[in-house]
Amino acid sequence: MDPDRYGTRPRWQTLALGLPPAVLLLAIGVWWTLLSWGVIGDQTSQAFSIVGPIFAGLGVALGWVVLNRGRR
């Protein structure tokens, strides 16, 4: 992206828009993963054991991108 043409977004805006969804994805992913392993509650779920780690990984990846953006 051309910063002269489009400008740059301030760092606080990037953090404010990117970190809450990253933390939410991570929290939901961890919750579902622990739920599927039987750590939380008494039931296990095959669907949560697949979807939970995917959500947690997406949350970590989004957080990594948001925190390391602009450090080139």
C-alpha cells in the first residue's frame, strides 16, 4: 500500500481494532478446546476438538499481525 496516497493509520487505532477480536478468538478457542478435552464440564465433543484449536490459532495469528504491524 502506498502511504503517500492512502496515509497511515495511527498505532492506537490498529491496536484498538485488532486486539479485541484476537483476544476473543483466542478465548473462545481455548474454551472450546478445554471443553472438548473434558477439562471443563463432563462431556467431550468431537466438533469442538476440531474447531477450538483453529479459533485459538486464528486468534494468536491475528494478535501477532496486529502487534508486529509496521515494524519493518
